[in-house]
Amino acid sequence: MLTKKQILILFLISSERGIKGISSLMKLFGRADFPSNISSNLDELLKNKLITVFENFDNGTAKNYKISESGRNFLIANFNDSEIIEFVGNMDEPKLILEITKAYINKKNDR
């Protein structure tokens, strides 16, 4: 089972015009909930085949991610808007990530 943080990361990657790059994720979570441990959370999502790497840096390390079909199915079955909003609200500095998460949730629910 994934943690709420991993589910949130998966959701942000999956969203239309989502946050797909490791650098953007590290900055966003680093400001909101230090230490963010983004790499280990992304590794878990990769291990479970919920995301894939679709672009690498010149040195071969992962730069950008996209959600897999398994990841979409996981979110359909396990994503709870209010639980994620509550989780984000409990971070150290949640303002920016909360605004972004709410905007993506609203966009998802308008479909």
C-alpha cells in the first residue's frame, strides 16, 4: 500500500499539465514538507509500475515521469479528495502545494 505522500505525488504527475519533473517535485515538496524524500517516493511508484520515466537528463538519471495505466487504475480505486487535502493541510508549509492540489482536484472533478 502506498503512503498518502506517494498517492499525492502520483496524482500530481497524472494531472493535466501536472508536475512531472523531479526538480519541480523536489522544490514543491521541499518547501512544504522538509525533508521531502522525493527520490525514494518516486522509486516506490516506479517499483510498483505506477509511473514510468519518459525523459532523462544527459547523465541518464530520470528527469520527467508519466503515469502508467496501472497508476491511473490505482488512482481511480484509491484517490480520495478530502483525505489528500487533509494530508496536505498538515504539512509544515502547505499553502502553495495545497493551492495546486485543490486546483488539480477541481479540474479532475470537472471532467
